[in-house]
Amino acid sequence: MEHLLTDTQRAWRDKARDFAEAEIHPRSLARDQIAAPAETFDWDLIRKGSALGIRTAAVPREYGGHGIDFTTQALMIAEMARADSAMAKTFSQSWKWSHLIVDHGNAEQKRRYFDAFVADDEFVMGGGITEPNAGSDNRMPPPDDPRAGLQLSARLDGDTWMLNGSKCYIANANIGKLIFAFARTDPHAPVQEGTTIFAVHKGAPGLNVGKVFNKHGWRFYQNAELFFENVRVADSDRLSAINGTHKKHGGKNSKFSEMEYAANAVGICDAAIDMATALGRGTQRAGTRLNEHQLFQLKLSEMHMHTEALRSFVLRVAMEADATTLISHKHNAFLMNFSADAMQRVCYLNLDVHRIAHKGVINARADKLVRDAIIWTHIAGDSVTRLKAVQALL
């Protein structure tokens, strides 16, 4: 699909590729192997990416950003994920919440939040949806049961809102300067009818960070607990209509979600192919280069097949998102599941050829790709929930 890209899209893709090769890839394994999860993060990387405009790339031009389209975002995510999936996700996470501000914020909020975000190279954002007892049921809650789904409460107290409850596995919870908390403003309604979004600023009294999760994959990407104890939020920081979070359909954030993960998966696949190709050219077995052995050729061909199918699917969804105001929930759900299946297969094949070539010794980078790829099994809802949700659209 190279011939379909514009010069601007190619320029941003190449910028992301150069940044990934110069700054992300050299740090990848070293940061991954740091034992303490909160210490894997590297602010120097964020500052350097921000200086290139990557952190603020999805902010609309009228608010100081670059306003890149979905196709450009997909291309850039894939290039950065080729060097390190978790580091790529850390940058695209800021794009995700930039889209949320565009979708739900009023003119004053957009100006206020984006002014602060654009001006500060160390400004990252996070969003709080998942809770200890509320994960996939936020996506497919039992009808007419207010006990299902998130339970963080928000109660109007005078002219401010009082938030109480907890969140877990929240991206950038321990480093973010602005957290978008999804809270129940009507405890008697189902979660899709009684939820409101609030912007909570770092350092708000009563907002406390708990455990930073020690994950097998995506170790650079920060996930932590958040505890809300009588956290007061001004009504001017209420981002959606009261009880209106799920009533506004479409928007940039809805189009971005699954495409973001799938584009990241493309980068992981490319990294695995890079590794396997280099291994085949540089390793000999029985006096013959590995890439001349038929079994290796078959495995590498399968890796290419899955990767190119995924790449085409991602670009199709991204280009459709750029071309229309509508969103294909069916394509997004299929894309997310296909990206998990394709990427995990590619990474397992890469690990396998390295294990065979090195007589059972596990290659650290091949192992990392597998550990990162496993994240897709349970992120953004699990695979079964995603397929079940799309049944009504078939």
C-alpha cells in the first residue's frame, strides 16, 4: 500500500523509524531487564520523542499539535513497536487520551488541557477504567444490573464532585499528570447508562498511587493501582455529560482503540522477522546457511504471510477511519483478535528457530517479543468477549 501514502504520511513514518532506531531500540532490552517495575521507565526517551513532536502528534493543529491522521498514527506506531512495543505504547497512550479530549471536551477544556500538555515534555496522561472487580464486564455488562462494571463513585457535593473507590492496572497511573477517571454517577443504572468521565490532576488531595504492577511483558509501560479517597473534582473537570460517557457514539477515540493495538502488533511482527532473517543469514547448520534449510524457509515464509495480512488489515481500517465519520465496530473487533493470533504465531515461530539454532538456549530479545505479545490475549477486553460483542453486527 506504499503507493497510497502521502508525502506527509511517509515523512512522519520515517521520523518514527529514525527515532526508533536511534533511541528506542538501544534501550529496549536494558530497560526490560530492570527488576523494579517503576524503574524501567526512562524520562529521557519521552523528552527526546516529545522534542520531535511524537508525544503531541495527535493533538489538533489548532491546539498546538500536529493533527496527524489515523493512517499516519498506525504507520508510526508500527515503526516504534518494531524497536520496542511497550515504548511505542507509551507514546500512543498520549494519542489515545488526546482523542478522548477531542471527543468529549468542550472548547475551554480542550484549550486548558492541551495548552498544559503541549508545553511540558514530561506530560503524559492515563485513563482509569479497570477495577479489581470490573474488567471485561465494562464492555459487555449484564443488562439492567448496576452491580456489574466499574464502581468508582462520583457524588456531587456542592459545586464539586467527590470521588471514592479504586482502579487497577491503570496506564501511567504512577507518572501521569492527568488521569481520566471513569466513575459511576448513577449507582442505580447499568454501567453504560450511569458513567461519567472526570479529569483528575496529579497531586489531587486523596488521590494515591498503590502498587506498580510487575508484569512479564510490556515492562517499560507503567501500570499501577489508584485509590480515590474523597477526591474533589471541580465540575469544570467533568469531561462528559453526566451519565453520558457511553451515550456518545463514534469519535476519534473509538476509531483509534483497536487500531492502535493492531498497529503495535505489526511492529512486533516486523521485529520478529528481522531477527529470524538475520539468524538465517548468519547461522550455519551442517555446513549450510540456516536460511537454505527448507524447514527454516517454511517457518520464515509463514511469519511473512501473517505479518503482511495483518499490515494490510491495519491500513485498511486506518484508511477507512480517515475517509469516513463512521466506525466499523465489526472490523475493529476482528482486527484486534486477528492481530493477537497473527502476532503470537509469528513470535512463537521466531522463538522456535532461535531455540533450535542455539541448541535450546533462549534468545533474550526473542523471549521479550513473546512476553510482550501475550499482552494481547487479555488487553482491551478478552478475545472471547470481543467476538461475542460483534455477533449482533454480523
